[in-house]
Amino acid sequence: MNDVSSAPLRSTARSATLRLLVAAVLLGVTAPSLLRATVDDALSFAYEAALPYYKQGFSIRKDAWGGDLGVKDKKAVSSQLFKGNDYWFLMATDVKGASLSVHIYDDQGNLVEAESWQKGRFAGARVNPKATGTFFAIVQILKSPEERTPWALVYGYK
């Protein structure tokens, strides 16, 4: 017995599959830069930058920030830090040829990092707060071959 009511469902399923396939092809053709670089990839690089500090006893938080910035654009990321802890903030991108920076400021706008470094697509800054409070990591893309560069920032403490 032929069930007539299932025919529209099969037609709808085929139509939805075809629309999905066309959308995927169009996305692949019109947005190749979106497929190359993502914040998730930048996050993987940021955790890679954190590995030496993890080996030194720092607890790397799962909290992370990310986005994309143009060259010379800056973004402030706030975090509550506690007196007596030592913190490392580590920033990275997956874009080859990019360079970036991260610096830590207190709520009065004073640069408070004990040290910082920048090596191509990786950067780090260490802070040992004299008081508990809100601090700001200022992240910046210094140069990049891309118009917008994905970035991620992680931090650890001990």
C-alpha cells in the first residue's frame, strides 16, 4: 500500500537538503577568510602559550576572551584579581605574520605589570596585584596580513 501522506515529507526533506548544500557552497565561495581563521584556533594558540606557565605551577583558567580586531585596534578586558596571587595573561592569534600585545592596567589607568613579552603571534603579561580589585588587560593587534585578526586571551594564577 502506497502512503500518499509521506510524499510531501520526502519532497520537503530533499528541498531542505538542497538548500543546505547550496548555502554551504556559497559560504565556501564567498567567505574563505572565515574558514581560514577563527577565534577557536586563536584560543588553541593561547593555551599553547600558557603551557610553560602551567608547567611552572600556574592554574590556567578555563575563562577566556576572544574576538577579532583590526590593526592598531585595542580592546579592554576586565578581570577581578586578588592580592597575593601571581597572574599571567597570555594572548595569541593563529594568523601567521601577525604580532600583538597585551598589557595590564589597574582601575586608575596605571600600568601595573611586573613583566611582559611579545613574540610574533604570542604575547604575555604578568601581574602581582598589590591590592584586590578590577584590572584591565589591554589587547592590541600590532600588525597583521589580515584586515581583521582573530585573537584569544587566557590567564593563569598561583
